[in-house]
Amino acid sequence: MHLMKIYAAYILFVLCAPCLALGAGWRVDAATIISQQSGLHVLRVQATETATGKAVTLTEDVPLDRIMESFIVDDRYVALGEAGRAQAVVILNLKEMRKEDWFYCYQPRRIGYSWIIYVEYYPSHGSDEPTDVLLLYDVRAGPNHNRLASSSEPRSTPLYPIEVGLPLFPEWNVINHSYRNVVGEATDAYHILGPPFFTYLPPDRVVFVVTQGKDMSNYRDSLAVVDLSRGTGEASSRIFAFPKDQLAHLGEHPQFLRVSAIKQIDTNTVQIEVPEIIYGVKSISMTIR
């Protein structure tokens, strides 16, 4: 059974505060999701170009039930939100007055100015075991540059886009330029746990907790670090064991550490916060060189 949190649908009318979507070139005055009788959802964005004062209204069908976060990247309005049992990203080009891109995913989060990281979405896979693949979307690069041209497992269609972005983790997906997110055995699968799902260490690293194992009796988790210093197309990753010697108690499952938060102390050190009632300490520190 996959460990990602499954979300239920929310009320289908959301007003997004203007302060959540400000950019140097645009001001978003309102962003509203409205449900239709057909079951489709419509996103209506009212925005003003700050240099000219020109007001625009853009209305597009979207998969979103609820907007969690929105922001402006150049001339694009980007919305991250709930979409039934998954999440989705929608990108509207305000200058060209069109929907530029959208896709399903899990746990999208903005990092830096124009990057979005998330876990690849997967529908039912039958007998294969799902494994989490971490992807990155660069809003500035546009739709074509955010697809793997060499992918041999095309499952995306204009109505159901899921193979979108550049692989960051696991290493197999990065090396093979692949969206494949199933494995033969449950013990070979990676699951990205949260919250917190991702912590961004500026300028070029992402850290998160990953676990492997078949069930709670043998789950083991570690800290994964993705290095983007050589560019998004050459991401590298390392996995670090938690320094459990810093804990006063190991807890009921010694191989599995319950992480509450990850905070940066300095360039190469992070603080891992844990429940004090279980481990006898509030946090441990790790070096991630």
C-alpha cells in the first residue's frame, strides 16, 4: 500500500487572495474556481498588467478543486491545488490569454523563482508496485522543454497529462531519462513521506524523507538529498542514514524515524525535528556534504 496521503475533494468555489499571486509584470485581482453542472471546474483569473494598467480576464477548464498556492512567473499565472485524490498544476499565459500547460501530480511545491517539484502521479498499475518519482518543472522553459523526448513509456494525453517534468529521484530515472514509476517488488519501491514532503536548501538542493520496505514491521527511512548545482538536467542524489545515536530512545520501530520537520542550520547541516515523547529529544542534526 502506498504511503502518500490521499486527499478528498473540497468545496468547488475558492477565492484566491491577490497577495498570493504577485509578479513584477502582473497583479492578480481575483482567481475563482467554479463547478459546472457537467462536473467540470472552471478557473477564472482577473489580472492587471502593472506597466500598462491593462486588465484581462481569462477563463479555462481545469482539474482543480481547490487552490493551495498561486504565483506569477513572468507572464504566467501558476496554480497548485487539489484535484480529487491527487493534486494538479495549472499554468495560464496571461499575455497570450491561453492555458499553457497542466498536469496531475502529488505534493507540488514551488522552489526558487520558476521551479516546481512534485511526485509523479500514477493511476492503477495492476500487479506492479508503484514507486515515487520526484520531478521538476521549470515554468520559464515552457511545456516542450518539460517533457522527456526519449521517454519510451508515453502515458500522457491532452486530457490526462501525467508524464511531465524532469526526473530528480530515484537515480535510475535520472540516468535512464524515464518516467517509469513502477517496480516488480514492494521492497524495491521508494516512498516520499510527509509532511514535510520537501525542504528546499537554497540555492540548489532539495531534501526529503524516503522509506523502503513492505510494511511497518520492516519500513526503514533515510534522508535523500538532490543536488541541482549542475543544472536540472544533471541532478544527482545521495541518501543519508539518520544519526540515531543522538536519540535517547529508538521508539517502537527502530528502523523507522518519525520526522516532524526539516530545517536548515547552515550550508551543509540540517536539523531533523522528531516527537520528543517517542525519542526523548526534540531534534537531531545531520551533515549532508
